[in-house]
Amino acid sequence: MDATAERQKWTEGLLREFEESDFPTVALMDRIEGNISTRDELEQYTTILIAKVRREEFPSGHMQDRVERLLELIQRLDQKQKNA
């Protein structure tokens, strides 16, 4: 068994579930964030999350906090890559 490939498939399934859900649970988002292992997964998840927040008339503070935390992480990764 290739654990890395299986984990990526698992995460892809979670991301599909997240994208299709009108009201994703905190548990699902926490599970996704705990399983992200690639830059592509991080960007895909962040893009979906931003779209969900933008659709809401009154988005929750915790969803906005997640977006900000993820964008900050992507910025740090970008900066690290530039400095490498």
C-alpha cells in the first residue's frame, strides 16, 4: 500500500464532500486541514472556503478566521520559496 497515494485520495474525497456541502461541519474542516499534505490541496481547500464565505451574507467569524489563517500560511510558503 502506498500510504501517500491513499492519503491524497482520502483528502480528495474530503475536499469533494466539503465543496458539495452547503453547511460543512467544523469536524470536516478540521479533518481536511489535518490531512492536507500538498500545496495543491491547500490551495484547493482555501479557494473553496473563500467561495463559501463570500456566498454568505453574514459569514461566521470562525470561517473568516480559517480563511485568514490559510492565506497567511500560503503567504509564508511563498516567502519561504522566494528565499530558498
